Amino acid sequence: MKYLKCLIPYLLIATIAHAQEKVSETNDIKSLVESKRFVFIAESASPLRGRTVSLTPGFTVVVSSDTITCDLPYYGRAYSAPIGSNEGGFKFTSTDFTYTVKDRKKGGWDISIKAKDNTSSHQIYFTISSSGQASLRAIPSDRQSISYNGYIKGSR
């Protein structure tokens, strides 16, 4: 019983510290979303048809206030292919885009990004939880849509 009385204050302090860490983590993710400065790191891809594919590290979408750089693999059907291009995947860089953030009812954010300066218009929709887990739905104009799961972190 004597040990239990000593253990209770330590458990209480650990619980409070964990709760404060969660609040801090949520505030960090919120500041990344609002400042338009984060990196989405893809861990898996889910094409419209077919199975989910686990991805190797290195596939990212970098969002900053003036540029979006997307470097993701693509699995699915393309309706047209550029002539002479040896580059596959869902890759583009945009400096002319719209960025819209909406709060979710149960925490987290929905982000809509529409690139305007590419030959084919790209639309990207993020769903980000307050813990940093994220999903991305990409809708290119010349291919079937595809979804990616991963997480976000602060940009360099």
C-alpha cells in the first residue's frame, strides 16, 4: 500500500505531461496548416482500381506559401500521355494555385489546392488529423484519381 501511495503522484504527473504534449502537437500541426509550410510524406498509394501499394521513402508533396512541388508515383489509367516524356508519376511544380483550409467537425483540417499554371490542371485534397496523419486525394485532368496515405511534418 505504501508503494501505491508513492506511485500515484508519478502517474498523475505523467498523465498531465502526456496531455500537454498532445495539445502542443495539435498546435504545431495547426500552425503548419495555417502558414502553408509543410511536407506531406506518402507511405502508401491507393489507385482507383487495384490494390494499395506500400511506398518506399522519398515521395513527397512540399507546400510553401508560394510554391507547391509534387513528386509522387502514379498507379492507374492515363487518358493521354505527353509525347517524348520519359517521366512517369504524378510530378509537377506550381507557383500559381489556390489554397483553401476548412476545419473538420471532429478536429483536423480539409485543404483544397488547385494548381492553375500547368498544362493540365491538378487538384489536390488533403485531409489532415490533429495528430499529423494525412490522406491526399489527387485528381489530375488527364488520369484517373488516386489517393495517398501518410503524414505531414514541418518543411525545411
